[in-house]
Amino acid sequence: MEDGKKKGEVYSHTDATKVNLTDEQWRELLPQEVYHIAREKGTEWAFTGKYWNNKENGTYYCAACGNPLFVSDAKFDSTCGWPSFFQPLTKTSVIYAPDNTHGMHRTEVLCGRCQSHLGHVFDDGPPPTGLRYCINSVILDFEKAQEANERYEQNKASNNELE
């Protein structure tokens, strides 16, 4: 749990069950800034998000539901001011929708589990995909690779004690 925030019952790094909550349920569950991005398709100011310049190794998760989205190995410095990735963690991590708002023709990127707005994907990224997933930091949680490994080892030790 990041920043000491209490996550809702739907938040999980392992449960792939689709999440379908009402707008009111999301409003009660999410902090206002996360709700604005996730459910109202907002955006944060460029170069202000906590992960736009993050260089640590680890995994990025949906801040609304915990779905694994991207790994740091796919992150690159695009100089656009938002965290940028050249591919999602899996083909089902994200889904896509046309976005023709603001007089532009873009492709919106949504969480594959809860359909929260994450950002947009563009075709000006680096190899091997040529894609740039431009994602809002507010809708991301991040777990360092070392922390994930320590949690895994602790869980493994606890399970061995139960046997």
C-alpha cells in the first residue's frame, strides 16, 4: 500500500477478475486526484507526476485496482513529462478506446481490469514496438523490484511455517 493509503477490497496485484463498480462506489473508494484521472479522464500537468522521471526497477500498477500494468524495463525517457513505456506488461494489462476529444484523434489507454483511464498511446516510441504509452503518474502505484522480492520471500517463509 503506497503512501499509507488504505486500498479498497477490489485492489489486488494478483486478482484478474474484472472490476465493475458504480461511479459513486469509485468516488467513495478513490482519493479525489485518482478519481479525477481514473473516472473523469483527467490529466496531470507535465513534469509534475511522481513517476515521470523515476529510474528505479520495479512494477507499475493501476492505483485504482492494483492491476499490473508496466515494468520498468519498458519505461523510457520520452521528454514529454509523463511516464512513458513502449509496451504494457501483458496484452491484457490495458485496453484501448478511440478518443476524439479536444479536436484530436488519439487512442486512450485504459486499465484492462477496471477500465480506469490511464493516458494515451502514440506511434512515436522507440523499438521494439514503436509505441509510446504516455501515462499519468497519479493513476500508477509503483513497487520496487527489491521490495517485491522481499515480500515474496516473507510470504514463502510464512507458508513454510504453516506446513
